[in-house]
Amino acid sequence: MSTLIKTENLILSTMNLKTVRLFMENNFDTQNILGWQCSPYWPTIDIMTELFSMEKLLCSNPSHDIYGIWMVILRHNGVIIGDVGFRATPDINGTLTIDYGIVPDQRNKGYGFEAVSTIFSFMLQNPAVSVVKAKCHCENIFSLKILYKIGMTVESQTGKIISLSYVKNFIPRAC
């Protein structure tokens, strides 16, 4: 069974083992099987390459689906327009790295922020999570705005890649 979170405009659904294997078989007839329809631009090549790692994660523990790929689905028509997720369980320090993408024809409509902020808030309720990290290309202004808006701050920049983080319950020290 998949975990679902509903927002004003979206349904966020984890990919369970059945869903992962469906996509691994290049079966995109999701309307009949899942009740949702894939956008012509989703799944992306990045998601397809992550499926083997997701299968391994879910075989080790099916409840780890919350740490994997979440499909971003439009509530009004049931079309999968992207993904958001972590691709791994928290490390020993409670750190997760968030990753996300929205198909080109659905960008700049607020769906990226709605999906990212929802999953971000959901994960921060998890006691096993203490830090959320992200990486973003410096020219991807819209993604950087989303990450700043949810409270992430810049850790470093290597070339054109900016590393950001959010530390749960962080209290800045006085100067």
C-alpha cells in the first residue's frame, strides 16, 4: 500500500514495490493499474535509473517507501506531473537529501513548491530526521527560490552546484 498525502492541488504518493516494478517493466499503463495517468514527460530518465535502487530499498523494508520517490499527481485530473523524494533512508546523523522535478509544461504554477514544502514538513515530523540537504544548479533560480522559501540556507558552492541544508531545531548562537 502506498502512502498518500493530499494538498490543495496535488496528491503525493509513494512508489511501493508493485509500482516500482511496473515502471521497471516499462509498463506505463498506470491509469488502469494505479488510477493515475503519466504525463508524456514523466517518468524521466533520472527516475528510470533510480528504480533499481528503489527496488532494493523496498525489498529490504517496504515501510521505507516514505524515503523513496513520491509521485506528484494533479488532483483535478489524476496526471502524474513529477516527483519528489529522498532516494535513501536517513544516514547515521539523521540526514536526508531531497530531490525533485516537475515536468516542463507544469512548471511555474506553484506545484513544485507545494510538493516540496509538503514532503519537507512531513519528513521533519519524523524523529529519525534531523537535517535535510539539497543540491541545485546556480542557474536554476526557480528551484533555489523553493529551497530558500522552505528555510534552507547555503552551505557551499562547488562550481555551479550550490549545496543547501536545513537543520531541524537549529538555534543560532549569538555573536
